[in-house]
Amino acid sequence: MYGNIAFITQYVREKVNFELNIKELLWFTQSEFRHRIANRANIDACFLAGDAYHIFSPIGGLNMNMGLQDALNLGWKLAYVLKGYANDSLLSTYQSERNYCIKKTKENTAHLTHSLVDAKAYRPTRKYINRPRNKQYTEIELPYRLSGYDNYYTGKSDTYREKKMLPGFHFSEFFENIRSYEKACKKMDNTKFNLLIPRTFFSNKKVSVNAQVLKTVFINKKILQGCAWLVRPDGYISAKVNLTEKENLKKTIELSINGEILC
């Protein structure tokens, strides 16, 4: 019944007052829209990720994106613990960080789904799809928002974001265009923590930390404002530290690696 052309064209006509001309139906399926999140992300050494951890409505196509983000968040933490770079406490941050993003995505997906099944609910989509404002918005911000990759690990509101309180946000969000972001990425090592330092900072003031887990990267960025950004292997900013406080910088790096400084 549901898979024939007559039913689909009539359904579309009734719901959105549009005449859909379907010549041939090659494939048809049905799916229940469910939103489910596991109570726990892991038990001992068994971790959940992807659909085993959470399920959303297929509207927006965020299920796979979120699964990839789970793997990205957990992968480097497992590697660091197994190689002895970090304590086991680092693994406990997987659930605390991902749960916030998952709940936020569940909310957004529910809004998008509701807007499609109810014509009167169009307005909520304006919260997620705005008119293009500038090149930075169309090249970086908009794709991130539509893909679900704009999630951040602060647990704070959007006002927190507007104040540019860096820790917890992906470092890509602070670049003016895709070219400058890609240029910085080429200098970085995604298996290590990367310490982003202004090019004007003297290179002989390096911090003594295990080279296996830290790479110093000099970039020409005014936004650094004399500070160092400590970027995790997954691209999220772990800390912002004043370069004049060398001992504090070293301590911050060590705490971040062990997950004791949470985004």
C-alpha cells in the first residue's frame, strides 16, 4: 500500500499541496523515527559508539556523523592510555563529553523532523538555517551546523560561544576562511596535542613536555592575543594559557593529557 506511486503522490498532495510526478519507483522503505540514548557509554573496557550508543531520526543524516565523532573522541583517548601517555581517568571523559553533544543533536533532530511532518512547524528550522552572512559563515560555520559537527564540549549555552571562551570548541571555528584553517592543519599532528603559539613568540622558550604527545606549532594568528592554545588530537581546544606563565603552561598540558581539565 505505502510503496505504490498513487499513495505517495496523494500523500504529498494532501500534506504540502504539491503535484509530484513520479514516473518509476525503484526503491521504497519505511523507518520509525526514534530517539534513544544508552544510560552508560561503557562498562569497564567495553565502550559503546554509533547506533549502539544512540539513535536519532534519519532527518538531517546525523546518525553516521555522530558515530564518527564518537570514534574520534574515543580513539585518541584509548591510544593514549594503552601507550601509557595518559592515566585511565582520561577514558571517563568520553561519556561526559559525548553525552552533552548527543543530547543536543537529539534536540536539533527532533526539531528538524517535526518541521517536515508538520507544515506549521517551519519556523523552528530558522534557528538552524540562517541566511548566509559572509564567506566565513558559508565556508565553515554553515556546513558544520548542518552536519552536526558544530557540537562543543563545554556544556554551556550559545552565549558562552559568543564570548569566545575557547576551551571546548573546535579550533576550526576561529579561522576567517577555509584556506587559513587548512594551512594550520598541515602544520599540526593529529596524533598529538598541538600547542598553537603566535609566530612572534621566541622559539627558544619551548616547554619541556614529552615530544611523543606534544607538538609546538607557530601560526600567524592575531586571535591568539599573546596566548597559547592547547589543541587536542581531535581538534578541540583543551586550554588557553598565557605564554608568560611557563610553569602553569606545563602543568596545564599534563592535566589536559590525563583528562583532568575537561572541555
